[in-house]
Amino acid sequence: MKDLIKRLMQFAIGSLGSAVLNLMTIPVITFFISPEEYGKTSMFMLAQTLLICFIYLGYDQAFAREFYEYPNKKKLLSTAMTIPFLFSGFVIGITCLYAKPISTFLFGSEIYRHAVYLIAASIPFLIFERFLFLYVRMQNKALEFSLFNILVKLSILLCTVFFLYFYSHTFITVVYATIIGQVIGDTILMIRNVRILYMNPVKTDPDLYPRLAKFGLPVAVATVIYSLFVIIDKLFIRYFCDFEQLGLYTAAFKIASALLILQTTFSNFWVPTAYAWYKKQKPMRYFKLVSDSIMFLIALLFMGLLLFKGVIMLILSPEYSQAQYIFPFLCFYPLMMTVSETTNLGIVFLKKSSLNILVSIIALIVSIGLNFLLVPKYGAIGASIATGSAYIAFFLARTYFSMRIWKGFSVKRHLLTTLLLFVVAGMNILIHAVWLISLINVAVLLSIILIYLPLLHTLYRSFYAKRQPTITQEKGIET
């Protein structure tokens, strides 16, 4: 138990550090550039999100799935990286060939095509970063994983500050700074792990390709659909509104992403732990205890953001004040993603990755439908409601299919908590009286604590039971 907590804390260092550095970039960027320019920056983020979602072709997930079963880890890494690298050549070629129309779509003008070339050049670095981080994480080298995560984020932040201070206060400056900072951080990561990359640069296992493809390609298809689900809100705002609304939405999304501190920490810790528990045939109560605990913890953080939204908004420029009415529903993104990591285990353990396609399609349909209804009338606020609702649908679908093929556990507390959070998020948009909405937020927070009192009792009893023998021994020594 001590080893698990220690490893979790070490993963938390990276997630916390990365999140703090991400949050630090928000006031830096919003101080220098207007919401309209920030909206254009978000289109660059959209392009990067698309690349990250499909460039690996699911081989990264297949690598993680095979890690504990395949004996030669370095050969597994080399084999898993081969197809994504070959595919990246095709993607880079297409991106450069159509740089002008891509620039027009993203930034409203073809004169920024050089930024598109830079995005294409960063693709190999993204692949190295993803697989090296996975390799380190699956080896449970939590501290090393955390430190290099912080290093990459710090490199991006320093480049952003430097470029905005010495160059023009426009979105293109942020784009250049982000890519150059990313490349610098990834280069240091590659130098640190050159032995891993050097020892098996060509040697691969041909027999392993079908196994990786069988698991990875359905994940890739689901990921492409999921990537559309991720970016559809921004595309609707881009089409029906303007870059200013997109900038406000992006700022709000950054604030909500503060909850990713827990999501990233937990995911990095949970994936190898869950696989190890499954292999050891741990009882189901362990998985349920983790799921309930993480739902409770992230719900508390969710409510903390709502309670202190006025204070949080102080980190933004006054031009971005309307973002406080956009971000409540966006908090469902990290909440539902985190909790679903504990409820979709049936899909992962039984290798039914094709079900991820169906899950993504359901979430995408919900997102498109609600964005179409809400964005033309309510702008960025409508997009936030659509996004939050779509992530709830994503969680429900993921959980349903997992429990259908796996014995699973009860998620009644999850559903009740989600309903409460959905209602209070809506109230935080509609009610502007500070005293009233604060009272409502406190009441909901207390309700959530009441729902999870049995869990808290179980955790306390478990902790007390583990400490009791130690206390008894200490008394015996004193006597």
C-alpha cells in the first residue's frame, strides 16, 4: 500500500507541476493578446489535438496493452513505433502540400502557411515523446516521468514568455513559441533516453504487428471519431460566431482543465496498476473502492472551482471576464474522463477495443446535435453546455458497454453525483447573484459529502485496521 501511495505521489508531482505551468501560461497569454487573437491560437491547438489523436494509429495503446506480456520491452517499443513513423511521413507530405488551404482554414489567411510547415515538422517529435513517456510510465518510473513532463511544459512556457516579450503580441507568436518549446523539451527527453532508442533502431518483431494492429487499429478509428468529438465545439463556434467568442471559450476551457491535474495523475498511476491487479485477479471491491474514491475527490475539486470562480477569474485579463459563465460545464471534461478510466475496465481487460468506436460515435452524435441547437443562439456558453453533456454521454456509454461484458460494480453514486453537478453547473450560468450562487454551491458540496459518507467510513476503517497492529506493537515495546 505504501508503494502505491508513493508512486501516486510521484506521478502527482508531474501532473501538478505541468498543470501549474499550464495555468501560468493563461495570464501570460491573456495579458499580451486579445480574445480574438487567442481564438486564432485555439485553432492551432485544435490542429495539434487532431494530430495527437490519430498520428499514433492506436499503436501507443497497443504498446501499453502488450507491455506486461511481451518479454523484450525494447523490441516491443521499436515494433510499436514503426507504423506511426511510416504514417507520419504521409501526413507530413499532405500537410505541406496543402499548407495554404490549411492555413486559411485555421487562421483565416494563407500567409501563415509557415506555421503549418512548423506543425508538420513537429510530428516526429510528438511520436517520440508519446512512446518514450509510455515506456517510462509502464516501467513505473514515476519520478522520472513527472520531471520530464514538467521539463516539456516549462520549455513551452519560457519560450512563450520570451517570444511575447520580444516579438509582436499576436497569435502567430504564441504558435511559434509553443512548437519551438515543445521541440526543445522533446529533444532533451530523447537525449536522456537515447540508449532505449539506439539499442533497437531497426530490429522489430514481424509476428507482433498483427497483435498490435488487432488491438490498436480499432482504437485508432475510435480515436479519430473521438477527435471530431473533441474539436466539434470549436468548429461550431468558428462557423457560427467569431474569433472573440472562440478566445473566451478557450480561456474557459483552460480554467476547467485545472481538473486535469487529478485526471493526468490518476491515469498515469491507474493504467499500470489496473493491469497488474487484473493479472493478479484482485477482488472487485478494490476496483470499486478506487472508482468511488476518484469520483468523490474530483467532484470536490469540481465544486471548489465553482465556489472560487470569482477568485480564479482574477488570473485572466478583464477582457476575459465572461469566461466565468462558460467554464462550469467544461469541468465535466476532466471529471468524466477520469471516472470512466475506472468504469471502462471491461473493454480494456477483454480487449474489446472496437466498442470504443461505438462509444465515440454516441458522444459525437450528442455533441453535434447539442452544438447545432445551442451555439447559434448562445455562442460559447451553448458550446460549453453541449460539450459537458457530450462528455457525460461518453462516460455513460463507456460504463454501460464495459459492465455488459465484465462483471463490474455498482455506479449508482456516480450517477447521482453527476446529476447534482449538472444541475449546479446550470445554476452557475443562470444565477449571477454572488451570495445566492455561493449558498447553492455550498449546499451541493455538503450533499456530495453526505452521499460519500459510507465511502469515507470504509476508508477510515481500512486505514485504522492497518495502523492497529503497529500501534499495538509500539505499546508492547513500551511495556
